[in-house]
Amino acid sequence: MDKNAFLLYNEVVYHLHTCEDLEDLKRSLLAQVKLIIPCAYISLIEVAIDPDTRAIRHQNPLCLPESFRGVEEAWIRRDHQDETLWVSHAPESLVTRGSELIGEGRLDSPIYRSLYAPLGIYDTMSLNLTYDHQVMALLSLYRTKPQGVFTDQDAFYLRALANHINYAYHAMATRAPAAAPAQSAEELVRAHGLTRREEEILRLVFQDQSNEDIAAQLVISRHTLLKHLQNIYRKCGVSSRWDLRRLGP
């Protein structure tokens, strides 16, 4: 790896580990890998395994350019016909090249002729993203004939990135969603248009008072209190007292 390639590799790794969420990571991954390994098309397809049958299910393709999505959706519908489908089952990350695995025979397959030949695609290279022996997604790169086949150096670059890609993808896919910032009663009242009575009840909920205590203090029936609470839940977009309490300080 020469100096320029090394600097580019470090830049790609940096971007992978500084993404804010899984969708950000997916888009950054496509753009960064395409930068270090030039190709005409690149896609990332989620892989799910049925816990009962262990059958593989491909879904939610993300493509660069976006216009390539239709091709990958068509491939998903016919993935059982692909000779390299076994890559999605592999428990360890593998970098595979169509020209290396299948040779010129890949150009005669029904999938190639109907999906890829019209775009002039000549070779593919794939990486199955795995973590702890579980497949997570399939990254695929495509080159046209003028671009030629993927080389040993291209495969080396993708293998060098594999551990970073796998860890970053797993970390983002399993990360708990960020908690919503706490809001004061005044902020919630303004944001959701609560009435004066609803504001009174909200403040008492934030003081952790029970329904019985709130009803007694406001001199209202339990039935009336519950109706007010349901209105507060609806306006604030929550479904329980616990969820409402988590919005506050």
C-alpha cells in the first residue's frame, strides 16, 4: 500500500467510526468504499436469518447511485438463482470476486443476462458483513467491462477494511436509541398546547404523586383524572404515565 492509498485508507476508517447512526454509516460506507475501490455501482443489502428455518432473507438495499436500487430489488426476488448465494450464509467475512469464483461462466447466467448485462456490468466483488459468526449485510461492488475485473489489490483493500466495517455496523445496529432530552413542564405545555388543568396534572405527575393524591388535591373524580391523563398522553405522543414521566426532569 503506497503512501496515498494508506492516507485514503485511514480517512475511510475515520469516517466509518464517526457516523452518528446506522443509516449514516450505510451511506458513508458506500461512498467511502467507492472512493478507495473505484466501481460503477455499489450496494449494501441487509441480511436476516429466519430463527426457525435458518433461511436467508435479503432486504432493504441501499445503492450508489440510487438508480441501481431497482436492479438489486430484482436480484433479491431471484437470489435463490445466484451461484454465489452461499456467501450470505458464511459465518466469517469473505471477500469474493465473480471473475475469480465463476470465471467467464458468470456472463452466461440468467441473472447476469437479465439484470447486469444491460448495464454493461462485467465483474463483481462482495464482502459479507459478519459479527460473532452472524451475518448482517452484504456489500457488493460492480465494474463495467471498460473498468476491468477487480484485482488482488482491490480485494486486499476490502479485506483490510472488513474488521472496521463489521464492528462499526454491529455497534450501530445494536446501539440503543438516544434518550429524548428532558423537558420542563413549561416547555411541554407550550410545545403540545396543554390546557391549564392538564398543566396542573402534568406538574403533579412530575412530582411523582399518585393518581389518588392528584384527584384529591384537585378535587376531581378518578374518572375525570383518567380522561385528562389520556388527553395529555395523546398530545405528548406517549402511551403511559411512565413514558410521560420520562419526558420530564
